[in-house]
Amino acid sequence: MNDAILKSCWGNNPVGYSYQPSSGASGGLVTAWDASRLDVWFSMSFKHVLIIKGTVIDSGVEFIIFNVYAPCDLAAKKDLWERMKPLVLNNNDLCLCVCGDFNSVRYVEERKGRGLVFGQVDANLFNKFINDCLLIDLPFCGRLFTWYRGDEISMSRLDKFLLSSKWCEKWPNYIQVAYQRGLSDHVPLLLHIDEVNWGARPLQMLKCWSDLPGYTDFVRAKWGTFNCEGWGGHVLQQKLKLMKFSLKEWHQHHVQNMGCRMTEVQNNMSVLDIKAELSVLSDEEAAELHELSVNLHSMARLQNNINWQNSRMKWLEEGDANSKFFHGCMSNRRRQNAINVVSVEGVRVEGVQNVRAAVFCHFSNHFKSTGADRSGVDGLHF
């Protein structure tokens, strides 16, 4: 590997690279990057792994990338996972990516061929490495497999990107996209950020809003002030859209500053408690203290309800109201709920516009009038 070979592939743009020489016809690794956007200041390698570490110039975010070409031998792979594990865990607080040809699959669905025996031991070791290192296997689009033997029978998903939770928290919309195979028996795999507009987000609300005094009256009053014209479905859509912005503003004034309001109530209670220690409270002050206590308990219940709905019970067990665990759960849920591929009459449909069109067509046909003969009242005598 030299500058001339790399520039023949990269072009005239500024490029940096690190490489590990091949052993015979296989085993070589190359990691190249845009030198105008990334500042790579560390590189190291050991057998089957090439590591670079650097900073994104625009944002200053630190990252580390492991480029892997795993061996085929099971014992050698087990040794590789054990050597990589401490390196990954020691850098898991950074934006970390482990990518390459792992020569292992995670599940039986990721391999297809003549053989009837699935390498469960190999899969278990690979899954243990991923789970122990707290890595995330992103959704996979474009193809089902990344390696093809050439006999149109044997194929596997050997290549993938595994990311740390920090990476997914910083850039949450990434997916893996496999492209058309060329001369190689592996397909090109791209880590792609999916920021395409899927349409308007649905109206969401917190269940605890209904417990706040004045919420129902606010919704009724606001709904009556919206004047929209058009057919019924359009009017409903526009009113819900306006209500969404109104509730967002209402939430900021009544719910979002709950912590400050609770602190203020506690301070007022503390003043009265200190006064009660030194003298007898008047009837008005005693009534005020009782009202403050009731308000504090009410706001505490409301805050607990908000936390429960936002995070489910596991958030309350694992972290606070703004924990790293919570953001990881939300990012993971977003990836699981993402619809990247749908099957229409046995055909895989991919891409935002194609998926939206397929869903729209499905529900249009589902609710379309079929023109079936229906019984009527003609000919009946009453």
C-alpha cells in the first residue's frame, strides 16, 4: 500500500490512511479517511485488527474505529474476541465503531447453504463478545447477506458495523445498507445516516396531564378557537396539529418547570416549619402550611407519573431523569420501531418513499369500497 494506489481509488481530495500488510493473498486491512474532516492522531494494529483514533474537526467529537478481518478458525476467533474485549470496553465511553469481516454469524437466519449443521458454538462466542462489549448491531437494509460463494446457494451475513451506545447517542439515525456486489464475493456495506422525512409525527400526550386542574377546560377552550376549512379529515388533521403546538406551550408552563415549583414550595414550607419551632403559628399560617404540604405531594405524584410514562419502570430502577441509560433505551427503541423494509406480496420494498407508498396503498385498498351488493329495504312492507 502506498499513496499512489490509494489516490487512484480516492481521487485528488485530501486523504489519510493506515494499513496492515496482507499475509499472502488475504488478511490485509486498510482504513482511509477524509483528512479535511477527520483529524486522526493515533493508529495501531495487531493480528486481524487495525485501529485508528481521532477527532471530527467540525464538532470536536472523539471517535475510535476497529477495522476487523477475523480468521475462520474457531479457536483463533475466540482468542481474537478475548484480545479485543478489554480494548473495546476501555474505550466504550467514546464514539466507537467495530466493523469489518467477522467471519461469524449471530443467528441461523444469517446463513444459507447446503450444510444442515449451524455453528452454534461460533455464534454463541460472537454474541457473547458483542453483549459483553455493550455493542449495538444496527438494522440491516439492501440485502439479507453480505458474502456469496458464487454457487448461488451458499451465502452469509459476515460483514457488519457494531457501534457503542455513545456513537448511537451522538448520531442516532444510522442504518447499515448493503449494495450491489461487484468483482468481490463480499458486497459493499455502508453506514448510512437516515434523515429522510417520513412525514408528520403523531400527536403525543402524557397521561398525567389529565390529572392537572384546568387541563380539560384548556383543551376544550383551545379546540373551539381553531377555525379550519375543508373536508372533515383535513379539518381534523389541522386542528390536531394546532392542538399539538398549544399543548407543547401549555406543558412548558405547567409541567416542565415542575422541579423549580417543588423547590419553591419546599422553601416556603421550611420557612413556616422554622417559625413553628420558635412560636405558635396562626390559623392562617397553619392552613397555608397544610396547603403547601398537599401541593408538594400532588406535584411529587405528578413528577413520578411523568417519569414512569417516559421511561417505563426500568428507568426508575437504573437511572435518574436524564441518565445515559435512558437515552440509550430511547435510541434502541427508535431503532427497533423503525420500518426500513416491508414485504408486499413476497417482494421486499425498501426506501422511505417506496415504504410510504406501500403502506398508503395497503390501507387505501383495505378501506376502499368494493361495490358488494348489500341488503336493502326495497320490497318490504311495513
